[in-house]
Amino acid sequence: MPRYPDINAAAQGVRGSVYSGMSRKPASGRPPVPLHVGDTWMEPAEGCRMQDLTVADYPGMHRYSPVPGYSQLRDRIAEVHGERTGVSTERDQVIVTGGATAGLAAVIAALVAPGEEVLLAAPYWPLIAGSIRAVSAHPVDVPLMTEVETAEEAVARFEQYRTEKTVAVYWNTPHNPTGRLLPEGWLQALTDWAREHDLWIFSDDVYEDYVFEGEHVYTRALAPDHTISVHSFSKAYGMAGNRCGYLAGPEDAIGAIKRIVTNINYSACSASQLAALNALNGAGQPWVDGAREKYAELGREAAEVLGLPAPKGSTFLFPDVAHCLDERGLDGFLGDLAEAGVLVAPGPSFGPYPTHVRACFTAADPSEVRRGIDILAGKLKG
């Protein structure tokens, strides 16, 4: 146990930053292209912006909402989620959270105990590992998305890392950071395996609206009693700054998560929930359809320039830059990129990937993204 002035070891084990923070000024003097953070250059749809919400239309919008979210939003989420997954969903199986990030942190706090292990399909969204370490549990990297090609191999890889301490698994699809899409056969095999071993499944579906090739399969549709499904208005509707997402899962688990949420941030931002409800009630869908088309085009262009397969979904590419590294390693490469005018995220933030980088092809205006991708491609070609 830490004593003043010591700091809890769990907090010390959590990274303070997972992105490239190189501070060198680009040689051009222009601000660097920020391909290191997953975001969009697009403003939300009209009707879904903070400026569209007024006290006259929404009395009480600056007060607390109920802890699990406004009932009308939860009802609408349950309806939409049920339609998409085919799983009948009730209000008490849904909780609105301060973004998917806070939602996943609450899931882990509610369902994972100190010393237990969560298997992470690597590479993975980087903040998940820190959320596990914060509760003195252990994230276990399972190299999968860049190495495995069949459902049987995927199950065998997870089984290789399972121990008596394993209580849960985590994966995300469409995939951050590789742009892959987990096929139904994989998910069926993996959920069968997880149920056989009585494991929780944390299914990160935040890029569900951004599939460019193939079809998104919801894990919760395959194992509803074992799955916590994670969703984000940030990613779906360009509302990252609003910090609003939601979870769907078994009622008992959602109830436990609600107790954690109550004692962390009490409830998600009330105004953000109103914007989310407007998005679900029709204002957001045309925006999503347009964004998907733009994202797909940018992803194909960026992949072609970098010599990579086109992403099947999400907003990322994950090239291996091993052939470009000198004795300074990845840090040196990131520094050279920053000086040339582009920031990318380092591979080790996503698991055991010391020679990879992640680039988000929607994080800036398309002209700037193209400029950044050209800079990166130039470095890759030497």
C-alpha cells in the first residue's frame, strides 16, 4: 500500500500519453498534420451541434441527467441497437456514458478484479490497456490482427494466452488500428470459445457505421449473455468533444456498471445526450452516409500511396516501418516525421509493435491528410 508521498503503483503503470508527442518544429514552419489522433475534420450534422440546443427548447438542459442517461435516449438506443443486432434490448440493458472511453473503464472496474487478466486482441485501441492497469488488473497482449488469417488460428492464439486468471477478452471491429473487419466466422468461433470458458466479452463496436467493404457483425448478436457492447456518438457522428457513448449488455452487468459510473462522473453531459438523441432521431444518418463515402475514398487513396491494402473499415492504417529505422529506432523515425511536418501514433501504444505506426486518414481536412500521407510515404520510400 502506498504511503504519502508515494503514488499508487497502478497509477504509475498507466501511460500518461499514448500518441506521438514529438515537439520538434516542422522544418516548413507549418503546423504538423495531426494524423496521430482518431478524429474527424467534419463538424456534426445540423441539429446535433451545441449551438442548436437552447434552454427554450430544452428546459433543464444544464442540470444533471439521470445517472444511466435520459430515459428517452436510452429507449431510442435500445430500439436502434435491437434493430441493428437482432437482440431484443430494453432500457435497463443500456447505459449512456461519458464517451466509449469512460464506458469501457467503468466496465472493467465493475467486472474485473485486481490481479485478474483480460486478453486483448492486438493491436488494440491503446487506452484499454491503461484502464485495466488502473484497477490493478493485467492486460495480456494477444498478437492477432496482423498475423492470424483463420478463425481456427484466432481461437488457438487466444487459448495460448488464457490462464486461470483470465476473466475477459476484448476486441474491436471495424478495427482500430489496422482497418480490418472481423468476419462472422471468426466472431462465432471466438464467442463459442469465450462462452466455453465463462469469459466476459468486451466488444468495441465504435466504428460500426464505417464499413467500406463487407458487413459488420455484432458480437452481442452471437453471445448476448456474455457480451458488453460498446458504442460511441463521438465516432459515429463526429462528436468527439461531446464525450458521449453507450453500453449495451445483460441487465445485471449494466446495473453494476451504473454503480461505478455514479461514483466517477455521475452522468454523461446532458447537452451531449440531447445532441445524441437528435442524431438518432434522423438528423445524423445523412451525415453518416456522407462521411462514410468521404472516409472510404480517403482511406483508399492513403492506402494506395502507402502501398497498403485498402481498409475495410474504421479510419486508420497501420504500416510497418521497420525497413526505414536506423540505430535511433522508432523514436528517431517519429522525430524525423514530426520535423518533416506530420504526427503519427507509435506502434507500441497498440501492443507489441515496435516497428509500426498508426495514421488516421480523417483527422484533418482532406487536403492536409493528403499532404501528411505524402510526407509519410516519402519517408517510407527513403
